Amino acid sequence: MSRFNLTRRGLIKTSAGAAAGLSLPTYLRAQDSGFTNAPTGDTVTLGFNVPQSGPYADEGADELRAFELAVEHLNGEGDGGMLQTFSSQALEGNGILGKRVEFVTGDTQTKSDAARASARSMIEKDGAIMVSGGSSSGVAVAVQALCQEAGIIFMAGLTHSNDTTGKDRKANGFRHFFNSYMSGAALAPILIDQYGADRKAYHLTADYNWGYTTEEAMVSSTEALGWETVNSVKTPLTQTDFSSYIAPVLNSGADVLVLNHYGGNMVNSLTNAVQFGLREAEANGKQFEIVVPLYSELMARGAGENIAGILGSQNWDWKLENQLGERYIGTNAFVQSFGEKYGFPPSQAAHTCYVQTLLYADAVARAGSFQPCAVVEALEGFEFDGLGNGPTLYRAEDHQCFKDVVVVRGKENPENEFDLVEIVEVTPTDQVTYEPDHPQFAGGSLGSCNNGA
């Protein structure tokens, strides 16, 4: 039985521990306030748990940059970034409820067990009252479940699997990032318009929950518009050379390869596909095409010229406000702050983690309390603007954010190494919205919020 369960069942008492001369973890000393890791001093600690190693390490590094910037802005340092454009205006740049924000970090290694261990240490040893981060949906689901058990708010970082706010949703967990269903709904009409309805697709899919739901979403959305799926093959997350998976595609009868890969996996599989000549190949009397349902500027940089012409989707793009106007206000403020601090524009991973940190702090400010259930109440059904995505809703039924989805394509003639992706279209929110009990999200229940101690 875990210590979290012992505490909730009343089998461990702070007074008994003190009488025995034991030094109890911070989370067990929250009895007086009634919730886990209730801040007692003039600071509050947030836990940022990101992949600092493994195939998603580039995203993790950018997430850490964004977290650090968000903390600076919350504490009244720097230019304030999106605090100046956020529609809520509950944050005053004096920390959170007057407490200066501090943070601890951990390395998920893009592994669920490592991520849980890291998050548990942040909660038990460092007194983190909120955990955020991650660039893998497997990690997000694992850490979200831990935070639910511990009575901690989890503000998911980069997690795209339907499961995070589907069958594995939790009352203490919230996701700002979009999901697999939304990618399929936004991309499919563009793919049919660009490549035609008479297409045969071959899927290579990362062998974990994000890959499964992304493949399901892409198959469902493209087949509904006329495409046929000829095969799908799972690939290990640890794979670095995809040559043996690419070779069979040439004789499969497919004329489209869909790479349900992310991070370093996508960079490597796309590179191998280009090396095998797929970009120049013809099949079924058509030009062979490659699609990457989810990618980022970071991945485009890793793929180099191989990304040219590749269609995909993003949660956000640093050029949105400049190209599409005030609907995406907040984008330029964030890009300016991030660029001045780090010397280059932020990725979508950086953006979603920065925004999640502000949204948590704002919810605490509006609730007037760090108590998890008060934060949950403040976030459920919250409508906001000014954070770069246009008008956004945190839906109460599943804690999923609903906002516009960006469809992108790799630039044929990029001007510099940070401008490798062009915006093809922004799909309106209503076209990517679904019912909470949609089959791709079925089987889960939020349950009740948990205050922990």
C-alpha cells in the first residue's frame, strides 16, 4: 500500500510521527490545511518533469526554457510576456497569491516508470504543489494518475494521445495541447484537397498509446473521405534506424506513407524514407506522398530539407499573430520574451508548457486557494483568450482545451533555420470539437478531484 493511500485512510498521523521523532515528508505535513503540500511559507514550489534524455529530449529542453520564463513572469521579472495579453488579468506579477514561485526539475527519460519516480520525488521530497511537463503521452498518462492519487494538480505538457483526456482522464489533470482526433479532423480535408480522395495509405506507428490513437484518428478521418488503409506497422519508441520498416512500403501498393512518429523518431523515419527515394517515387499512377500528422519547428530543424512539402498539424505556431492577426494575440508577446532570453523563437512544446503554468497560477488566483479541488473548479468550463491560440475553452467534462488547430507544411525555400514551416490553414474550433463520449475517447471517467492529505 502506498504512503498516499495510508494517508488518505488515516493510518498515518502527523502527530504520531512527531511524537516518534520522525521527519515526515512535506506532503504528510499538510493535515492542518487539508491538502497535499499546502504552502506554509512565503514560497510555492512547482515541479517541471520533462524529457532531458531520450527521443523527445529536444522538446524537453524547450519546455524547460518556457517553464523558467513563466516563473520569471509570475514573479514580476522580465517583460511579463503573456501576462500583458491574458484575458483573465488575475495575475499581478507578485508570484501566486503573493508567494514567490520556485521550481524543481526532473528527467522523464521518455519512460513512464522514470517519469513517475521523478514526479513522486518532486511531490514527496520537494513539496511540489503542481506538476507539469512531459513530451510523451505514455508519460503524461502515468504521471497524471500519480498526481490524482497524491492530490496534486497535473497540468499536462506536450501530450497528443486521445487517452490523456479520454479513457485515462483524471479530475486532477488538465490538457491544453490538442489531440489525435483534432489532428485527423483538421488534416483529412486538406489531404483530400491536396492529394485526392483515391489514395492508399501505409502507416508506420510508434508503439505506445500516442501512436495508437494518432493512427486511429488518421485512419478514421481519411477513410471517411475516401482513402484506403493498406497496412499499419508498429515501431519501437527506441528505434533509431527505420530502414527495415521503410523498405516494404515500396511494394505494398500504397501511394501515401503516414508517419505516426514524433521527435527524433520522426526525424529518423522521414530521413530514411527520403533515402529510399519515396519522395521521388510514383505508385498507382500518382506521385508518392508522405504525411506527418504531428510535427513542430524543432522536428523540422532536425529533418532539414527533408521536411519540405510535408503536411502536418500543430497546436500553435510562432508566426500566427503576424500572419493571421489579432485573433492570435499573445503570440508575439511570448515570442518576444522567449526570443530575447534564448535567441530563437519558441516551439509549440515551449508554448503549451508556458501557457499551462500561467493557467494554473491564474486558477489559484481566481480561486483564492491552492487547494486542488478549488483549482479544478476554477479551471472547469473556463473560457479565456490572449494566450496565442485565440478564444479557448477548458471543457469541464474532460478537462480538454478546445481551440483552433494549425495545419502546416514544410517550406520549400526557407529563409532561415527557424522558419522551416508555413501555415497552410487554421481549422476553426467547431470543426475539431467532439462529444465527450466520442468512441475515440470512450471508457474513461474523471472521477472526483482529490485534495490528498
